[in-house]
Amino acid sequence: MSLSIGIVGLPNVGKSTLFNALTKKQVPADNYPFCTIDPSVGVVPVPDVRLEQLAKISGSKKILPAIIDFVDIAGLVKGASEGQGLGNQFLSHIRETDAIAEVVRIYENSDLIHVEGTVDPLRDIEIINMELILADMNTVEKRSQTIGRDVKRGDKDAIKLQGILEQLKKAFDEGKLANLISFDEEEMKLIRDLHLITMKPILYVLNKQSGGKNLDEMNDDRFKNLIKYFNEHKFHYVVVDAKIEDELKEFEGVERDEMRAELGAHDSGVDGLIKAGYDLLGLETYLTTGPEETRAWTIKNGSTAPVAGQAIHTDFKDKFIRAEVVACEDLVKVGSFAEAKAKGLLRTEGKEYIVQDGDVIEFKI
């Protein structure tokens, strides 16, 4: 399952630095607007300590984690929906992703230019989101102009879509994102063809700077207003220090933790971001393990065993017979499949079984 998250934001908020930290792949991160023009794509592993635990039990030769593609997209500015600042190109790159990581600065630094002249994260979010809304408004208006003939001849889907388009127009006029509107399953099928940017789930990434004037540490009203906004709309957010995480990208394990502490950071904001992005997309993993490899497989939440099996091979859905399942936590605790079976922890599940995150599965076909 190939999934991607687009990293967006105003120029000079730390997008490319964050991308470097996420992917360990160097792209330009200079102090001027539009440093990034063509999007860079990095394949990022989803942190999962269970893989190493299972690999130890199975004596696996290799470990294959779940992955997400992160796309570094150039900075948006006011007027992007009308083509300002290479806006049309950037908006098309965002449209191709599955979700958005929207980066905003929450630190003051007079040496680092802010395109708006001052640091105000909520204002920045409103600028970015309005450009996305205006782009979607343009899409909705164009679709409204082409649907008239089908509505006149009584096409049921066209009539229903017309109602949805009017609902979207109203929301956009009020400055609301499409993902804040509730649609039923049938309506969602009609909306998908519009490829609306603001229907994508958004994760807000608050970029701070170690040793700097961070709004969250200053008890600043700008940060209070930001959190109030997130809480009111039930938006997801994470806090990272992109610069520190970028500096740490060459270190691993204990050495990395020690260096992070020396630099004044305690948690891995990048790991939290990757996991939050995975959750944002409504994903979970099941695991397979053996002498050759231990691997995490990506599936949508709520997948049945035959559907989950398709992640390995498409034949698994139609040829599914049963699945041998044990929770990773239980397997690690007892230390072997034989012991898990002896203790009744290894179960046989059928076609209706809903796979749980962390299930260790062997499919029988």
C-alpha cells in the first residue's frame, strides 16, 4: 500500500529541514523563499520496536518496516490559488498526496526571515488553508458548470452531487475546510472524483527551535490561540524541533538519545510525527515473521483477514482458508510460537476476523 504525506507551509518555516530529518536525504534548506521548487520524495520507515523483538525470536535475516512517502512541497504564499509564487504547480503536487503535514513556525528568530514579517502560527495556518480552500472553490465551480445538463435530464447522481457542491460552496464561503463537513458513504463516492485538497486529513506540525524564543515555552497568547483553534476543530498536531532532528539524523540508538539530550531535546519529534501521520491516514500494521524476514504490513483500520492478506499478495483474498494469529505482545512474552500454542495464545481465525494492530499472522491458502 503506497501512501504519501505532503509537507506544506509558508516559505522559511522549516519544511525542507524537517524533510531532511525524516528521510536522511539532503535537499536544499536555505534561508530564502522558494528554495524548493520540484518536490522531493522520501520513503520513511514507520518506527516499530516490535519488529526487532520478533526478529530476535525468529532469527530473521532482515527486518522490513512499514513505510510512508513524505513529499517536500515548495512554500505557499498568499495568492497561490491564483498562481502567485508558482502556486498552481505547488497545489497540483499537494493534490497528489493522501494527507497533508502543515508546518508552522512557533519560534522567533530575527536572523531567519519570515515571509509575513512576523511569527504568528494561527495567521500562517489561515493563509495556507484559505489558499487551499480557494483552489477547491475553483474546482467546485468548474464542476457545477458542467453538471447542469445531467441535472436537467433527471440523473440522480448528478442531482445529489449538485446538492453536495452547493454545500461545499457554502462551507468555503465561510472559510471552512471540506474535511470539517460530514458526508455519508454514498456522498463520499461522488466527492472523491473532485479530488479536493481540503478533504485530505491534515496534521499540523509545530516547529520550534532549541534555545530560541519558543511560543509554547513563553506562555504566549499566540500559542494559546493556536491550541484553542486545534481543540475547537479537533485537529491533530505534533511539536518538533526540525533543526535538532536534522542534526541527529546520522546517529542511531543510544548515541542518538544521548546527543538529543545534550542538544536540549528529550523526545523524538520525528518519530512522533511519523506515527501520527500513520494514524492520521487510518492505518495499522500486522506482522509476519520467520527465518528469512520479519515484516510489517500496512492495512486500513478494520480490515478483515482476507482483505489484510492482499497486502502480501492479491490471491490471498480469494484463496483465503484461515489465519493463524497471535498478538505480538503475547508472542514476545512467551518467547516462541510453540510456547504460544501450548498456552492457547495462538488462534485460528476465519474470513470475518478483523485484524488488530500488532497481530502476528500466518495465512493459510
